[in-house]
Amino acid sequence: MAREPRAGGPGEGGGEGDRRRRRSDRGPERQQEREQGDELKDKLVTINRVAKVVKGGRRFSFAALVVVGDEKGRVGWGAGKAREVPEAIRKATERAKKGMIKVPMREGRTLHHDVTGDFGAGSVILRAAPAGTGIIAGGPMRAVFETLGMGDVVAKCTGTTNPHNMVKATFAALGRCTSPRAVAARRGKKVTDLLPQKREAAAAVEVESTGV
């Protein structure tokens, strides 16, 4: 009895040639991911050594907290555990890259408005600052703002100083940030209708044009 040809053979698109084409098609995507990864900046916030008592003694492992950003408005955080420090940092960095968020910034340097964030016992206050202020914040929050690319901000931690809770509370605050353009689009209005300065400027231009 003759065997029927298996599906996916050379004549049906499942041969070695198709697999090679699929691999070649994925090549540019992987190259783009590598290039994007090279542009990211990562900072180690904290690393903690944990000891587990077993029958033969103590077994050590390490927990790392890392923040990653492109210094252009995107930032993420991640935590990783491993028996060795480099492996823990690698795991945390990979998780941080997968969970990055986009934060709107005014003039590319500061927040559009003041905002607060809470996570567990951690509570932070973030305030917009004029040009030249710099980053006024504690260690874990400073790492977030530096990788984010924010140049002027004033931040205060009013809760626990645990680095994990501080970073998570900071991300909770950044996740609540919005821009006038987004608010105007959500309300179906123009940006000039929301900002007093732009509204007054638009009214002055209208008066000059009409002569009234």
C-alpha cells in the first residue's frame, strides 16, 4: 500500500526552503530589536543578597532591581533573582525592557503637571520644575528620571524608603501623567481652549487680525 505524501512537503510550502525564508524574514526584525536594545540605558537601583539555610549550610542568591530607559520618554523597571549577580541583573534588565511605558514630557525636559503615586507603603510626589532646576530626587527615583531623560523635576518620597516600593510608586505616578494634547483629544476640544496662556495669545491674534 503506497503511503500518502505528508502535508508540508517541499511542494506544499513546508520544506527546508520555506524554513530558510522564514528565518531570513525574521533577520531584519531581530536586527532592529538589537539596535533598539543598544540605545537603551540601564541603571542598577539595588541588589540584595538572600541566604537560605539548608542541611549543608547556607545557600546564597541575589535579587536585583534595574530600571531601563531610552532617555527620550520611555522607561521600565524589572526585578530578577539568580545564584549569581550578573545573571540576576540580566534577568531584571530583560523584564524591564518588556514592561516599558511612555511618559509625556513638556518641552522634553519636565512634567506637564504635578502628580502623586502610591504603591503599598510607598508614596511619592512629583512636581514640574522650571528649566535649570535639575533632578532633585532620592536615589531610586533619580535612577528612573535619568533613564527616562527628564532634566528638571522635583520629587519627594513621603512613605517608605524601600527601593522596590519607591520605584513602583514612581511608576504609578508616571502612569497617571498626561499631556494637554491628550486631554484635548479626549474632551473633543483644542489645546488653546484648555491652556490660559495659549487662549489669551489666540484671542490677541484674533483681535489684531480683525482690528476690533
